[in-house]
Amino acid sequence: YLKCGWLLLSVSVSVAPGYHGIERDRIYSLGWNKKNGEVQYPISEKSKKLDDAIIKMLNGDDSKVKEFLDEWNAGD
């Protein structure tokens, strides 16, 4: 998110009883500055490949769909 232009507003710690005793979780608060324009979100490589496969499939080429599914099933 920071690489996309989000700002780190605060970091806090949540403490609560858990299964293995006291558990601590970090809580990150982020914000988007409207001056940066439309909100940007990070996109994973898998999401990019899926988008590419869908666009190609809509244009009649389903080879990328099979390629994506093969990678997905292989656990990449």
C-alpha cells in the first residue's frame, strides 16, 4: 500500500487472551490523500495474470486461461 501512495497514520498493538496465552497483533492504520487522485490499491502478480487471461479469452484466445489454471493448481 505504501508503494501505491498510501500514508501510514499510526501503528498500535492489540493485546488479548488467545489459545496459546496472550496474543499481540499489530494494527496499521493507513490513509489516502485526496490530492493523489483516485485511490490506488496494490495488485498481485496472480491478479495481473488472471486479468490478462480473461482479456485474451474475451478476444477468442483461451490459451492464457489454461496457463493461469495450470500455475494456480501448481501452487505458484
